Amino acid sequence: MLGVTILGNNSALPAFDRHPTSQLVTVDDQVFLVDCGEGSQVQLAKYKIRWSRINHIFISHLHGDHYFGLPGFIHSMGLLNRENDLHLFAPAPLQNILNLQFCAAGSTLPYTLHFHPLEQEGELVRTDRCRVSCFATKHRIPCWGFKFEQIRAPRKINPLKARNHKLASSVFDRLKWGEDAINEEGQLINNESVTEAAPKPKSYAYCADTIYDETLVEKVQAVDILYHETTYLKDLADRAALRFHATTAQAAAIALKAGAGKLLIGHFSSKYDRLDAFQQEAREIFPNTELALEGATYFA
Amino acid sequence: MLGVTILGNNSALPAFDRHPTSQLVTVDDQVFLVDCGEGSQVQLAKYKIRWSRINHIFISHLHGDHYFGLPGFIHSMGLLNRENDLHLFAPAPLQNILNLQFCAAGSTLPYTLHFHPLEQEGELVRTDRCRVSCFATKHRIPCWGFKFEQIRAPRKINPLKARNHKLASSVFDRLKWGEDAINEEGQLINNESVTEAAPKPKSYAYCADTIYDETLVEKVQAVDILYHETTYLKDLADRAALRFHATTAQAAAIALKAGAGKLLIGHFSSKYDRLDAFQQEAREIFPNTELALEGATYFA
């Protein structure tokens, strides 16, 4: 299972009860927090999301609308007596900011916070069932996108067929990962005759804040869900470029070129009260587009 | 006019739709923001308070629930194209934190932010009609309370009586400030025969976070409204002391000893869902006690 829950879908200035950027990405048993704008802890509580399951936080860049909720959140986790380690992946300057804040407050956390500075594209986290990697996006300051992928699941062994083919349990591990195996009578048994295919692994790419950038296409190729910012409608392409942001049409073009399964759009400018034009414009180019709505979860 | 509007009345962990500490203090034509917990900018918007009128912000201490909303707020004022200077009074370490945040964001404000480190008790701001001063409170880290006072208003001249007493306008200024004056016929005219008393100047003291501390009594003597934290009910006096906080009974005792006009209590612990016991316990000692309720304004 891979799901993306939206906690905040607005750009810098909170407006129309929309909040600055934050998302929760669930990949099977792992829950990841992606960006943490001001008020994210209140949004998590509003949507009854258990904080204790979050062990990794990813901060895309150090514009305030993507991290001003982080100090309060990690502090609140301490007040709630968190004990598990927490891993924070973020641009390097955040570490000094947090250190100064802790120092000024004369406080320490009751859990260990591991700070991992984002320095180059590549893998950040790997568990048995998923991996998280980062890639650079083009914004006014260093900015990172994140890709979440289920790892290929093992094939499922049919126990009855395995017995019929006289396969010992010692070869099951090799069968799970798609290899053929020799049975107790020295015969080569074809993998597919005793296993069933694993479901296709799902993937999600979060492109953070970015100008229209075709180098993204390769980085997010064929993901099941692509999140691309649409700060502006398509008539404001000039303003978007000036501010290193993107429009509906640009987000949809990236999704189309990348062959994404679904496009999720957000980071709406506070100048827009209604959002229906965002969906309409993007769908003209990429029909399977959804607005990133706060409180909603989108499944790959 | 002196009024106190509550934007947040909770202690560190947001709960029960209560927010971390922030207040707006209005003294005639001046609007002061006192502390700025996470989400304060949203609370200001919710209560339709015009940000542009705020020219001074006071931060009592550097626990996150008193300032984690500040970076977002001063940044948002920039996005709203503020041009007027803004004066920020806060413990010195905040300056480096803000500087690092601005540097990491590669951003500057379109207005001038004057940082005034809080270093000693005394006057911070003086205008024609009011003064603001700070005083130390006893908390786990350096912490400051703030006192807001109307300055003695001028007496009001009765123009008809002044004419009848043949007083020239050149002596009006002296009359306004309570002096007698010589009229055009060389007679000494008693001030009170041509002026009316100015209304009594009002005052408000905000005691921030503090342990029970009787040295506060002198600092807040006879204020019209005293805000004193009540993180806990009176049965948790030990816990309060351990954490450098106060209880209902302790806040009420300070108000009684100081001869305050009204006691306003807040900074409620997240362990309490209902607040009625806070009011009840404080009123047993100091009857004119009000709960600091978000969105409400209390007038001196």
C-alpha cells in the first residue's frame, strides 16, 4: 500500500483555511512526514494521525512555509514522551537553526534526533519493503524532491504445488525471489509453476517547489503518483518563472512526459480563493489529475 | 482605552482547539503583540485583526510555545508588502535564530525589523499616550513580563469657562497639565475652575511564564488588569514549582497582594479539557478573575 495524505496544500501565506505544505506518505508499515509548514502538528491532530508512527521527516528546502512547523512538532513529540529515534533529512543549515533553538530554550529531547543533511541525489532510507531517495529540483534556494518506492515484493509460494513438486523448504527463499529450484529428486522446477507473481511495486514522487524543469521527467519517470506544485494558473507563467514556481499547464506537461499514473497538484497561491480552475486546466493536458485537498488520502 | 485580546491561552502542547500563547494589547492608538506561539498569524486572521497596526512585538522568553509563530508572522507581513518599521523586543539569542532563518531562505524583508534585546528591567517604548516597560519573571530560562500603561492624559479645558475667566490660549498648555494660570487681567485662576479631570490612566501587566514569586507583587502593584499564568490547578503546586509554573491559587494570591483590579488567567496545561475549575479556584481567593479565552477582549 502506498498513500499520500495532504496536511497542507497552500503556498507561503495561509489563506482560505488552507495551510502551508505538509504531507504524510505511507508505504506499507512506514509513515513518512514530508515538509512541515507552520501548524502541521495541529493538522496531524485534526486528522487523527498517530505521531508515534512517524520515524522519518523530510524537509525539501528552507523556505519557512515548508519547515516553520518543524521545531514545534519535534518539541511536542518530546512533550508526548517519544522514545524512538527520529531521523530528519533536510538542507544542512537547518541543523544550526534547531541547535540554537534548543540552546535558547535550555531544553533537550527525550529521544534521539538524527540529522541527515541533504547533499546529493540518491538513496536516503531503505527498509525491507521500501526505499526513499532524493533528487534536486530547481528553486530559488537548494531544494529537494523525494521519491518513495515499494521494493519488489517476494513472489508468493503455493504450498500445495511446492509439495507436489517435492520442493524442500530450504529452496523457498530462492523461489520467492523468482529463481528456479532443484527438487528432492534432482529435477529443475520452473519458478512460475509453484509461485504467484507479487503485486507491482508502487511509487510516489514529491517534486517540492520547482520552476518548470524538464530534467525532472527522467527523475520521476513512470511513478504511480506525481506531486507537482501549481502555485499559479497557466496565465501567470511569467510570474511563476520569476519566482521559480510552476503553473497548472507546466505540472501537467511534466506528468505527461514522465508517463505518471496520476498527477497531484498543490502549493496554491493565496491569491486564489477557489481551486476548480487548477483542476480544469491541468486535466486539459493530463486527465488523471487530482487537487491535493487537505485531509484527503490519494492511493497509488 | 486599554484592551487585551487573547489569541492563544494554552501551554506548550496545542490541545482542545486552544493555541499557544499570544496576546494583542491595545492602548489607545497603539497595538502591541505579546508573544507569538505557532499559529498566531492564523489566529490574527481568524479574529480579523489588522496586522498592519502592529508596530511592536514583545517576546517574553524563548520557549517555543511563546515564539515559534514569530518567524512565519514576520515573513507573512513581508509577503503582504508591509513597509513600516517593526520593533521586536526579545531575549538576545532570538536575533541569531532569525538571522540564520533569513540566510537559509535567501530572503530579506521589504520593511526594517529593529531587534531590541531584552537585557534589563525598565522602559522599552514611550509614545505620547502610553509606555511599555519590562520586568523579570522567574522561569527556567530568562523570562520577561511586560507592563503597559496609559500616560496621564491632559485635563480637559472647558472653553466657555476659560473665556469667562479671560484666559488667553497661550496658557492652555499649562492648564492642561494641571497648573494654575494668570489671566489677561493679571488674576491667578485656579486650574480646577476651568478644567475637568482626565480619566484615570489604565495599566496592564503580563507576567509571562513564572513560578510563584512574591517579588512580582511590587512590579505589578495596583494594575487594572494582571495576567498571571495558571498552568495547573492548585492541587499540582509541586509539579508547578518543579517546572517553574504557577497554579490558580498562586496567581490569585499575587493579584490579591498586588491590589490588581482584575486577574486574567491562562497558559492552561494540555492535561485539562475543561477550564471551569481554573476560574472557580482563582475566584475563591480573588473574586474578579476571568479566564483568558481565545478571541475575547478584556478592557481595563
